[in-house]
Amino acid sequence: MQRYLLSRAVQSVLLLLGVIVLVFFLVRLTGDPARLMAPREASAEDIAEIRALMGFDRPLPVQFADFFTGAIRGDFGNSVHYRAPAMGMVIDRLPATVELALTALLFAVVVGVPLGVVGGSNPGSVWDSIARGLGLIGQTVPNFWIAMIFILVFSVNLGWFPSFGRGHWNSIVLPAVSLGLFPLGQIVRLMRSAVLEIRGEDYIRTAYSKGISDRRIYVAHVFRNAAIPLVSMLGVQFGYLLGGSIYIETIFSWPGLGRMIAESVAARDFPLVQAVAVFTSLVVVAMNLLTDVAYALIDPRIRYDK
């Protein structure tokens, strides 16, 4: 077990270090950072002053060494637009994004798991058609388009929910449902296919031949085995929801990391962009590591010594 955990931890650290390197060089591949950060009417002297102020006039290896050591400490400098520590702003916006991501994931699980199980247990039924249709919609229709439809119907026409901001409890309903439809579609399809496969296994037929009730079979055997791939998916989907909520947070004016990175890109605030990118990658890598560990604990067929 210790060897397995150590192997996954080392892989996660190497992946995170690779992300830090990519973030540094990708920012500079877009062009001269000083020229991109300067307003269009800036003169050559203004651009040179920005270049000196941000340290872009130094040799590239020196810039990388400073950025790398600062990223390891969590120091990405000050935001150009907000004049505040970039990582501090990321931490301040994190609770709103986590709240939205957890609510969206909870919605996807509460709706997707039962619907997938019912659809897989009754192939060809009305519930199965609903499960397949919802799974198809969740994975094919863009969530930003669904968000705008929700605003038009439930905010403008019916007035049930607010269309922007983070305030009362009902302000999270529309953004969470819009964001959660994609993982909902994946969960429905995964649970349906898993139940269909498990129902045909020999041990399920043996359980039926022993006279065990349907409820006990589904709880003790079908759902328990179907939950193994579900755990792996939930970890990946939570990381996706944290980093992929840019459109939803922008549409609903949700004060989270997604909206902040959209604003920082528009403002050419590269220290803030780098801080958000590295921090989001850290969360995703950590979630994947926890998912690997949970998967190994749940499924005894995984060999820890590999």
C-alpha cells in the first residue's frame, strides 16, 4: 500500500512541476508580455518601463528560476489590475467556485445515479429512454447555451430565480444546474452501462437462484460494483468543474475563479492568470491522487505493489 501511494504521489508532483513549466513558457509564447500588458496607446518608453518593472528584461533562465521558486512558495507577485497579491486573490475567490462545483456535482449525483440505475435495470422502458435522452443532452449541448435558456425561461419569464450574483440560496440553482448537466450526462451513461453489464454476471444469477430479494441484490452486488468506476469519475469531474466553470461564472456573474480568470485575461493580468492556472492544476492533481487512492481502497483487485 505504501509503495502504491508513494508512486502516485511522485507522479502527481512531477505532473505539477510540468504544469508550472508549461504555464511559464506558454505565457511568453503569446508574445512579449510587457507589450501585451501595456495599453494600445502606450509608447515604447512605457513598454520598456513595464518590462523592467515586471522583470521581463532579464535573461529567460533567470526569469524562469524566479518564477519557479516563487510558484513553489505560492508567490506569483502582485496582480497588475487589482494591485494585490495574486495568490491571495485566488484564495479569496476559491470558496465561491468550490460552492458552485460541489452543488453542481451533488445535483449530478442525486439525479444521475438513480436514473442510470433505473434505466439499466429496465432496458427499453420509459425510464431508460429518459436516462439515455438526458445523458445525450448533457454531453452534447453546450452548458453556456443551456445557461442562457435557463435565464430566459426561469429568470426573465417566470422570475423564479435570480440571473446573476451570489446572494440568497436560490442564486446558485441556475448556475449549478447548468454546470452540472455535463457530469450528469456522464454519470447516467456510466451507471446505466455498468448496471447492464453487472446484471448479466454469473454471481447475480446465482444470487437470484438462492432466492435473494431484488433490493438486497441491487444494494449488495449491483450498486456496490457499479460504484467503483463512479468514484473515479467523480474525482475527475470535480476537477473539471473547478477549472471549467469560466463560461457559467461569467454568464451568471458568479464571483469565483472562472470569472476572475476571464477578467484577468481580458485585462492582460499575467501574474493573476499564472496564479489561477497553477492553483487550479494543483487542485486537479490532488483530486486525481485522492481518486486513485479511493479507487484502490474500494477495489481489492488493484495490486498495491505495482
